[in-house]
Amino acid sequence: MSPLLFLIPIALALGGLGLVAFLWTLRDGQYEDLDGAAERIFLDDDDPQRFHERQQDVSHDNEK
């Protein structure tokens, strides 16, 4: 019985930490652009002007 008194609060604390971390990432916008990284590989980086515009769009999206 005594190990349970030790392990249950630890499990609850770790679960709470995981929940807080998940909510923090939601608030920070980590899950807003899930397909962007997968599609970004298909962009043609040979055109410097287009690459520069795309980088500005990405940095502008990250500021939100």
C-alpha cells in the first residue's frame, strides 16, 4: 500500500505536466501548419525572388 501512496502522486504530477506542455504548444501555435513542412520540399528554391518572398511569408506566419 505504501508504494501506491508514493507512485500515484508522481503519476498525477507527470500527467499534469504533460497536459500543461500540450496546452502550451496549442497556445503557441505549434499545430497550425501541419502540412506546410511536407509541401515546402516541393518549392523551387532556384528562383531567389520567390524564395525570399516565401521566407518572408513563413516568418510573418511565425510572428502570430
